[in-house]
Amino acid sequence: MPVTKPNDFWKLILESGLMTKETCKPIHDQYQQTSPNGDVKALATWLIKGGHLTTYQARILLAARPKALSIGEYFVSDRIDAGLLQGTLVATHKPTGHPVWLHPIASEIQADSVRFPIVQRMCQLRSAAPHPHLIRCFHLREGTKRSHLVTEQLDGNPLAESRPGPGIPIPPADCARLGRQAALGAIQLHGQGMVVGDFNLDHLWLELTGNLKLLHLPVRPVEAISWSDTSQAARLESLANVSAPELQQAGATPTKLSDLYSLGTILFDLLTGKPLFEGSIAEKLQQHANSPVPTPPYIPGDLMQILQYLLAKSPAGRYQSASDVAEALRPFVDATQLSPPHVDVPPTLGSYLQHLANQQAPPAAPAPAASPPVASPPPTAAPFPTAAPVPPPPGAQPPVPQPVPPPGMPQPVPPQAAPFPGVASPPVPPVGTPATPQPPIAVAIPVGQPPAEGGTGRASMLAERIRKRKQQRKITSILVLVLMAAATVVGGYFGYGIVFPPEQIAENTTPPPADTSNAPATETPPESEVDPANNPSAGPPLVEDDGQTLWASPTNGEPVDLSGLPHDTRLALAVRTNELLSNPEGEKILQGLGPQFAAVRSQLEGDLAVDFNALESLTVGLSESTAGGPPCLLVKLKETTNLPSLWGNPTPIAGSTPPMYEVNGWTVLPIPGQEDRAFVAGSSAVVQAVAAQGVSAPQMTRELEQLRRESDNQQTVNLLVDPQFLAAASAQVFPGELAAAATPVQDFLGESLRGVLFSAHTGDDLYLEMRMIGSLSLDPPNLAANMKEKIKGVSRRLEESVMAVNPTPYWRRLATQFPSMVRFAYQNARSGVEGDQAMVNCILPATAGQNLVAASELLLAANTSGAAAPAGGKMPAQKTPETIEEKLASTMSISFPQNSLEFALRDIGEEAGIPVEINGTDLQLDGITRNKEIKDFHFENKPVGEILAQLMVRANPEASPGPGTDVQKLIFVIHPMDGPDDAKKLVVTTRKAAEREKYTLPDVFKIK
């Protein structure tokens, strides 16, 4: 009976347990003072507005059903009434305050003596271990009349609601990422003997971080679809879009292969914006059984091939496991998006799990010893390949990614000692207060196409020189050489690093003069004495250097002004040439650019009659409109001059307003208002368009404009680039012999960056900074940490790269120092977030600049033309490990804060070139799971075999004193021992299984 009196409503509140008498009385008294004569609905409305009740709770209490708001140890606050979660209750755990969802088990299932035990077992399996791509299940709360599956509350939305709009396709790279994450979730389910069954778009949930989770809720057994049941018309309509042909047979139950077919239909829907087949339920089913898969031309061919395998009519023709699908999709996903973003778990999670463990409520998730557990993310994987491999047919080996840097987010550490004995690290300046990262909104957004394949032969480059205009190739070289320097500092993917001769490092260890503008907080005036509004030069609040916070920038200028560049500018390089030349180290940097820069400088001075030493600044712009011609140059002089007189007083181009001139193949435009100090130069079409636009600022992409506003015109160099433009305009950005740099730069930046700002400042030290904006599904803190971590991974590749080009004696001294120098740069680099921009910055000795660009130029030249040493001067080639025993003896480094056993083994195996297989059945018999979390795993330059043995020790089900003890159950063996080398692999198994199968134990596992 509905409640009509306010006093009865207060009694129901107390009866429900939502409030105690102590908490209820002051609220009651407050209401009596404000609305003493209100009716019961007015009271309910007042309590809702005050945050004391939710709308759902008020509605239930008005219906006089207080017991419905308390289910065991949970308070119910709301109910979801739509979608796959329809009927789910939003609740809070009373003892700990932890938020959960309660999913009801249908009464007919709970009363069924056959079906309910199946649900119990599925809930037990799903609650055993969390997975980053599955909704987390905590336990099955069993009641006499109604039971509920208790799961985590997810943020975000169903993927169907996060799409750009009806009928709008999602870009292939984002589809591949989402499909791969769904497949990773399916791997876990299938490995536990479960299937999704009615797998459709409603089962995909996109969190705010961009991570995708499968909404697999084991609240009913997976059963055959009854296509004739008209009472389920809405459900059947949805299933008809995704159901595999074999499920049309009467009594056919879904399998893991039908799940893969459904995943294929979902991918097709995301890629095209519409279902695989359309029509009535019967028409859709008929087409699933007989019609070929449509092949839209805008789906990349290699991705379409994966769809064809997933959507094979016969189950035998499909991929045979979800892991094959995940591996096939992996090369299409940018490396920075392979790992699930870090998620901040609710602070109540730890106490909630501990409570479940103490209650021994089967099947509660295991509680952590100290801090709340976080689902272990898959490790960072190989960068996007230069050409996506054609996926293998089902049953064949899936695409194998290339070795990658160590996975996981780096732990911020203070700079270590310099890599040379007796040499100190550069001084540590004060640092700025770190910004609080803002969570991004996760939506699917466009990404670029795979980068074009880089590298050309000598003959091709000669032909390129003849074909391309001379000024285009040479002027663009300025831009590319700086880009090369940037990539070297941050990623080093060209196979070279930063080289600082030890004696020059020693010369730069003298602390710089005190900079009062960047003084630590303890030295600043009290807050009352500094008013930032009236003292803009005071800058942001500063903190003591903790060795982790981002380095403080040595300058604080205005954003760079790009007025005069084309409106479609996608790459802009602004160089303060006067600043560069006035610094001795800057002049050495220009010399380090080698003969290419000398040729550029000569042509600039020859064609445009401008002395390089007379320049204040030079800005270079590239865009689609500059393709096929020279770049757009924005030249500013230090002093006023009569520009037309420099060019021989040419006649202005007829009808040009403002006046433009033709000068040695260039069209030049003195900038109105600055006619005696600044001009724009480029092709006729580009300069005329700039003039028509009033020499205004370019209309760049949103991300580039955001980065420009954060730029600093006091920095010596600012390079603003849209990474997607590098792939689309590779020939323009990387002409001639610079083509060898295209693929490494593109691989380093990846597919999902929307804008990059690289800046450098030459002063008492060399300050380097890289700001990045990724797709909205990228988490800025992870993006920053991953980009920094790439620096560390470079050192392991340098030795092979240098040996491959066989350095000359002149270069050998630099070459031998590459690996230690890159590690030195990594130790002095820091990552973080400012606003929504990921950042990596670094402070190095001033002499680093000249070594950086010189090493870049030398190795690029060596890669292009070879650098064969004279007779007797050849460096000995390093023997590449070939057998599995040699690979286990070779050294490597690996570092991750948290990872699963399965993914850690995969990464180590790929890095060492050793195939690794986990015998899951053997592990299960000994209570070991492949999802066992490994935390704080760090090894530097250790044999692969030793690293793997220590991984086995860390993943052992009980604390183990070492691999050679009887406590150590988890081991690996080489199998088969007597087979050919190319057939051997590492099998991860148990000591008991090895004894049963008569495997030969490696020495490290023999009990001593």
C-alpha cells in the first residue's frame, strides 16, 4: 500500500537501514524547520535534492517496500532498466562502502536443479581471477528466493553508444584495437571452458580510459537458440545479426568457434557502420548460411582477409582460437594502445576483497596482502609494421610481432650516475609542480594508414635527385635533420644514440648560475607576497626536486607565431637561427649536420640572396599544398633591409596584391607591415594562397593548435608535426637519401598520436622536450611513460645496428659509446602530464647537441652508402645466437611493474627469439594459473635463461627459495631435446609433469 504520511515515510527509511536513528534525527529536524507542512512526496523530493536518497530509493519507499533496498550486505541505490544490464541493481556494500552491481538470477533458473549448478560453477570460475578485458565478477550471493551475481561497477558506456553516430564507420586501426581486446577477453573465457553464446555489440563496454571489456555475465547457462520463440523477438532480431550458420540447426549450442564468427560480424559492423546482412530475421539467417561476405573497398585488404577467416561458413574454416584472432589483429594496433590503460581502482576495493575472503564466501576473489589488486595488463607490443602482414589461414601460425622494448610503465627514478667511471651527471635544476592528469573521454576516432615502407637504394636516390627539384630536396633537408635529431633523443629507432665524449661531459658538470625564477619552493617568498595575477613572470608554483617530476623548462616565452604558412600546414619547424649561431654549441650543431646542411645553406644564400648569419629566424612549413614543390619558408631578418634590392629589383608579378616576385624559381612575398624584415617563399600557388588569406595564422588541426599554444618561442627549435602526415607525405618529408629515416620515425611515433611538439633549447645545458596528444582512447600518463621507455629499449639494439653498417675508424669511437649514452639519456629523461598532454623532457650536457646531430648524420649516411672500413680496420662481427641453448645464454634486459605470467613469457620469448608454449593443463593440476600476476620484475643485462628461471620462481604457487629446490613446482624445459633446432621450443610445465613425461630438466632446476 503506498505511503501517504511523512511520519510513515521516516519509519520506512529507518526500517530499510538506509539511515540510523542518529543520522536520521538531524535530517528530520532540518526538514521540519524548512517544510513543516509538506506532504510525503514533497518530503521525498527534499531528501532526493539533499542527496540523502536516490530517486529509485524514494520510489521504492513510497511503494512501502523498504526490504527491497537491502539485499544481504548490500544497499540498493538504483536499477538499470535498459540494454543487456536490464534489471541490474546498483548497490553499495554496507561494511566497506564498495560500489557493485547486483545481477539477478532468474527465479526459474534458481529453481532448476540442473541449470542452477551450472550457473554456480560458471560464477565460481569467473570470480577466480580478474582480467582487464572482462567485467570483474566478485561472487555469487545466494538467497533463498533470489540470488545475485555481484560484479564491479563500470564507468563509460556500451560501445554501441560510444560510436560516432548511426551508420558512421570506425577507422580500421580503432576497430582492430577493439576487436583484439574483445578477443583477449574471449581467450580467458574459452580457456575456462565457457563461451559468450549470444555474442553481440551489447556485450562490448567501453570504459572512460578507452579500455574495452566483455560484459560476460554468467547468470544463465548457454543454451541452443530457439528461433521460433516469438516471445523473444527483440533478442532474436539482435542475434540474427551475429549468429553463426551452424546455430540455425535445432538444438545446436554455441561454441567458441561460433563466438569467433560473432566477433567477425561485430568487426564488420564497426568497420562499415551497418550489420553484415540486412532484412528480416529469416532473411538474415539465410544470408549467414549462403551469401558471401561483402567486401567494401575502404576496408584494408589484410584486415578484410581476417574478416573472411572469422566469417567462414564452416567452423573448420575459421580461426580455431581467440588467441589466433588476437595475434592476427595485433599488427594493426599501435604499440601504445596494446596495453590497457592504467585504471585507478576504488579505494574500497582492498577492504571489500578482504571482507569477502574473511567471510569465506565462495567463490570470492582472492584478497591481496596489502594494496588493492589491479588487473594485470598485457605488455607493450611491437610497433605497427611497415607493411601489414597478410594474416595466415586458420590453423597456421598467426602473425609474429617483432621484438619490442621492455613492457610496462617505467617507475620514475632519479637520474643515475653518468655511464663513465669518475664522471658526474649533469646538474639537477629545480623542477615544476607536476600537473594532475585528466582522464580522457574514450571514443573511437580516426587514425592514419600504415606507414609507407622506407629505404631506397643508391641508384634510386640518384634518380630521385634528377627527378625532384633541387630546392625542394635541399631545403626540406633542414627539416628532416632536426626531425632525425628529435627521434634520436626520444626513441633512437634509427640505430644510433646520443654520444657525449667523456671529457666533454666532464667539462659540463659545473653547476649553472642560480636561476631565481626557477628556485625551489623553499626559497620563494611567502604566498602572500607573490600575486601571480600581478606578477606573471613568477611562473607556476615550484617544488623541491624529487628526481621524478618533469624537468623545469629554462625558458618561458609566448607561443610560436606561424602566420604566413599555408592554412593546411601539417608540419612546421621554427628555428631561432640567431640564437643558434650566437651559442658556440649551436654553431657546432650546425656543423654536425654535415654536407647536407652546407648545401642547404649555400642554396638559401644563393637563390634567395639572404646571408644565413643575417637571419633572426627561419620557419619551414609542409602541407598537402606543398606536395610536388618546395616547402613554404617564413624568413625573418635581424635588421631592416630593402628586400627587392637583394633580389636584383625584379618586377612584381602582374596583378599581385600585395606585391610578389619571382626569384630564381621561388615566388616570394614580403609580408605586409614587415616588408623590410620578413618574407614568405615557396611555390607560386602556395604563396598566392598565403597572400589571399592575408598572411594569417594557419588553420591547423585541433591537436596541433593545442600544442602550438603550449609552445615556447624562446626555445631554440620548435617542431610541430601531425604524425599521420608523415605517412601520407613520406616522399615530401623524407626526400632522397633521407628516405631511410621515414619508417623508423613513423614506427616510433605510432599510429595513434594526433600531434607532437618537439622543442630544444641550447644554453648552459641542452634541454629537450616532447609534448604529445594521442587519440582520446590513449591515457596521457601511460602514453608519456611508454614514449620514455622506448629510449631505454634503444640501447639493446644499438650494437647490432652499428655492427651492421661497419663504422669507419673515424666514427668507431662514437659508435662504441652509443648504448651507454642512450642509457644515460634515459636516466636523465622524465615523463609526466601537463593538462591533457603527455610529456617527456630531458636535460643533458650542452655538448650533447653536436654529438646528437653528428651521430644522426653519420649513421644515416652509413645506412645509405655504407661505411666500410679500410683493410685491417674492420670491427669483428658479433655472432648471432642460433640454437635455443645459445639464445638462453644470450643477455637481455626486461623491466615491468606488473604483468601476467603468460604475457611476460610471450615478451621474453619474442625478444630472445625463442618459441614458448605454456602447458595449461599441467599448470592447473598444480594450482598454477597463466594469469598469475608478477610485480616489480626488473633485470638488466642478464642471461635469458636466468631471467626465465627467476620468472618461474616469482610465479610459483608458493614462496620458493630458488629454482633448484623441491618447493619450485613451475619450471621450463627444452622440447624435444633430440629434435632439429628449428623444431625446439620452451615448454612451461611443472616439475611433476616433467618427471611423468621424462623431460630433461635444465641444470638450473635440478635439485641441489
